[in-house]
Amino acid sequence: MDTKLMIGIGAGVLTAISAIPQIVKALQTKKVAHVSPFMFIILALGNSAWMWYGMLLKDWPIIITNSFSLVMDITMLVLKLIYHRKEEN
């Protein structure tokens, strides 16, 4: 495998899994008061743009890793919405 490809895949995987610790913590504690929804909205927009870019290039590593990242961003936003309502009650 080409070194450039391995670096790209590694970077994509690390970026894609970066939200998992926050998601796990939110699921365990059911507390999201200090989670910024704006950060995840910006990340979702960025990951959407990267996905689009990957589609234009027909570059599967870019498409796959950023699709996963987008799912993680949306998951965190949904958790923020669900648990924020519960924190208010």
C-alpha cells in the first residue's frame, strides 16, 4: 500500500473516531450541559463538505471516513437534544 494512502486512511480514521469518547461519556452520564452543539454543527458541515469532495474525486477513503464522522456528529447532536431536555426537567 502507498505511504500517502496509509497516512490519509490513518488521518481519516483518527478524525472519524474523535467524537466517540464524548458520545460514550454522554451515554454513560446522560449529561451534556458542557457540550457545544455549535462545534458539532460546524464539524457536521465540514464533514459533509469533505464527503462531497471525496465524491467528486471518487476517493473512497475520504468518503467513508467522513461519512462515519458525519454520523458521529449527528449522533452527538441528537444526544445533546435528548439529554439537554432531561437536564432542564
